[in-house]
Amino acid sequence: MLTIYGNEPSRIYGGENSKVGEHNFFVSLTEDERTFCGAAIIDDRHVITAAHCVANFTDIDVNNTAISINITDLQIGGQNYSIKKIFIHRNYNETDPASHNDVTICRTNETMQLGANQQKSVFALPIALASGPTESGKNVTVVGSGITESYPKYLSETLKKLSVKTLAISECQKYFEDKLWDGQICTISPIGKGTCLGDSGGPVVNSEGELVGIISWGMPCAIDYPDVHTNVSYFIDWITDIINYY
């Protein structure tokens, strides 16, 4: 099943609560009602997330996994949809320390009900995909749920957001031994703020409301190191092929 809200290990440190309807493209992947990764709706049958979230899944795991949509308050829950198929990028290698090609698309069994409901109070919508590169120094927003700096042992009860800045790959590379590439983008934030283990698969959104990145990996939480994300525009042709043919 697919659950559209957050991710259990998700940790947005130093962020603030997302408003109702502000990030209505946000998805949680859940297994046995336990959130494990974030994702984003790209149309009424597909969500996009990080490959490492599902790389070791068996058919049984897929059958027990859900997406849940329409969530801001994580304690209330959302609409659940089962997964039909998972498309992991063919060049993703889970042993790659730099996690290149860390992108996956999940297709639902049923068509997701998007748009406003009859009460006009709860709705989910797809997010537009960035088709071009994101420049260095731009403000973007990371979205996630789960453990926070205030409650490090417990999941957040609300969806979180944090404004961060993009960093050129050439500058980002100075922090890491493993080779980065154009299929990735980096963001950086002040000490005490940032993404953390478990925000994986969640969206990185630009000021135009487009999906520019998928949260992938980073160093220990909020210690003034960049976070590394999958660059959505680099994979736009692959994404388009999957959603058009499957």
C-alpha cells in the first residue's frame, strides 16, 4: 500500500510546521502502518521516491507497503493506496557509497483520488517536475516528517518544512570523498537545521512549486554539512518514459 505523508526516520531539524494543503503532493510510504520513507505525487497513478527506500523489497514487501495521501497531521492519517509495481532506476547500485541514480517510481493499483473532496477541506495534487537545472544559491524547501530536534526519540505529529539553499556540486564535493555528479544537487543550511536519516525520498521544492530534488543522503543531522539529493531534471526523460508507458 502507499501512504501519502511522511517517513519514520524522517527528521527535519530546525524546521516549522507545514500548513494544511501547503504540501499536498507529499506522500508517505508505509509498511504495516509504519512509515519508512517520504515521496511525492507526480500523477494519479505514480509517486516518486528514493531508490534506496525500496531497493531490497521482495514481492511480499510490495504487497505490505502502502502510500497515504492528504496528510498534514500525521496522527489522523490519510487515504491509502496499494502499490502495483516499483520501478527502480536501472543504474542504481545499493553498494554505491555516493548513491548515484537514487530514484524510483511507484505505480498504484488504483487511481488516486486527487483534487478537493466533497467538503473541499482535504485534497491531494501532483507536483510539477523541474525540467531544467537548479542554480547554486537558490532557496528551496525540503519537506518531511518524523523525529525532530525537540523530540529526538519520537515521530513528529505534523508535516515539517525547512528552507535551505542550493550549493554547487563543485563546492559540495569538497565535503565528501565519494564522487558526486550532475545527477545530484546539494543543499546546505545553518548548524542545527537540515534533513536527517529517514527524510529519504521526500521532496525538495523550488520557489515555483516544482520538484527539483529527492532527499537522498547526508552526514549526521544538522552539523553544517551539505545534504545530497537526486536531481529530478537530470532524470526527466526516464521519469516521463515510466509514467507514459506504465
